[in-house]
Amino acid sequence: MRIGIAIEDTWAFFKEVEEELSSHHQTALFKPPQFSLPVFNERVNRYLLHRDLSFFMRSNQVVFFEWASGLLATASRLPKQCGIVTRLHRYELYKWADRINWDVVDRVILVTEAKGREFSGRFPDQAGKIVIIPEAISLDRFAADLQIKPKDFSGNLGIMCNLSPRKRVYELILAFYELNCRREDFHLHIGGGPHPGFPDYPSALYSLVAGLKLQDKVTFYGNITDPQDWYRTIDIFISNSYSEGLQVSPMEAIACGCFCLSHRWDGADELFPETSLFYTDRELVERILAYAELSHADRMARIAGLQEIVRRHHDIARTRIQIREVVEEVAGLYQDNAGRQG
């Protein structure tokens, strides 16, 4: 089968999927035309993109759009010439979804049942095209860490993310202050660099830490170059976002032996058990204190339970095959149609 791949955002969640498709089929990667024309030639720029994308779609039985964003929005307005499969992670639902002609898209892969409900609520006529395949990680990378080892509790709390309001790091620092008022042997580790859309956010975090006199209790790391090594220093990893697709960093943290707690963003219960979820800062503080008071054996049991969830439902070795099978199903439909027409 001839499968085209169109991707314009990060490859962070896609490398294993691309390897899976390429190992079974003839694949081609769409390369947008490289040109540099002044603003008044925008019409020419658009024409060249439409021309090249139309040719690319005509040359493949199915095109897989990783991220339902700008390229898909453009392709969906062109004459339909092949099967179209896309994977919608999260942000596309708010920035791009209304610009896409979903009638020409054959399958929409979403990463949680919650996002599936949200998509079908906004586009009820497209509900039959939804396939739920959760985000996943490569368990091979964490094979050694997935063997539970004795680990003393050191009170190290961690969060790793782009520093933006959606991740609610500011609110986490406030909750940590309340925790510190009740018990002083915790430390908050914050990994991740600034989000380009919110350049002032890190400064607000630094000022808050200074204002609360937590400089000795909170450490900022910037971008983490070796996440696995960093996770191994953390006892409790915290996801405090108000919205996610299905966050990968907690999966990685769990694989490295962290216990995890998560704010109840819509869909969080598809990754975390009830004992790991919270709504309010007070609940978060109580969850942390309760975990700290557990026996070593009970803490290890909690971690083992989380790791089993990751093994069963979030192994990229399984999900990459599921994505390939969806692409093959759509490609087969167009191959059958071509055969009948011939």
C-alpha cells in the first residue's frame, strides 16, 4: 500500500508510529514547498501549497495526518483523491477543528474517550468515524525501571511540562506552600522550559516562590535533557493541568517508579485510578500526606498498580499496531474501489 504521512507539529509522539507504517508499507513524507515570497504574493504561496498537497494525495491510497491542524485543514478543502486518517491529540480541537471539512476525513483517531465525547458533541455527524487509541510510551525504554526496587521516600515532588497557565504550575506552588505549612520535609522540583506563547509566566512563578520564601524548597530545572534520570529522583509526580489529551509525562514517571497524582482534567480517569485523582488543592495536600504516611510495602504496591495500568493500556508496541490497522483499513477501502473501477 502507498501511504502518505503529513506532519507539521512535533514528532514527539509519532516516531514509533512512523516506523510501524514504514516497516509494512511504502510510505512518503509530505514536504511543504520551500519558498520565500513577499507578503503580497500570499496567493502564489497558497497556490503552490495546494498544488503540491493535491499531487501528494493523488499519489497515495491514504494520507495519515499526525495532528489535525493546518495541513489537514488545507487538504480537506481540496478535491478528495484518497483516504484520509488523522490523529487529534488535544489543542487541534480548539484551534483547528472548525476549519476542517470533516466530511472528507475517513477516520479520526482520538486519544481518550473524553475527547471522543467532546468531538462527537461538536460534530455529531462525524461520530461514526471516531477511533479511540490512547497515547502510549515505549516500555522498552523503561524495561529496567519497570522492575520495582526498594526506594526510600524522600519527599521529592515533581512536575515536568512547558511552563504555561494550562499546566497550573502557579497553583501547584500555592498548594505546596500549604503543604509546607503542615510538614516541612517536602521539596518541589519543576522541570520544563517556558512556553513561547506565555513568556511572562516563568517570571510570575519565580516571583511567587520568592514572595512565599520557598527558595530553599522549590527548584527550577528548565528543559530536562534526560527525563528518565530526573524521574528517578522524584517520589510523587504531579499533573496539575486543567486540560489534557492524555499526558505522556506521567506515564514515563510511573514507568520510572514514581507514584502519580493528577488533577481531574477531563479524561484523567482513563489513566489514573481514583486514589490518584484530586479536584482541589486541599485534596492534593491530603493525598500527598496520606501517601507519605504509608508503609514502604504499601507505597510499592501503589506504584506497581500504576505500572500495571501503563503496561496494559499505554504500551506503544500495541498502539502503533492499532494505528497502522486503522490506516490499512481505510487504504483497503480505496484499493478495493480502484480495483472495481479498473
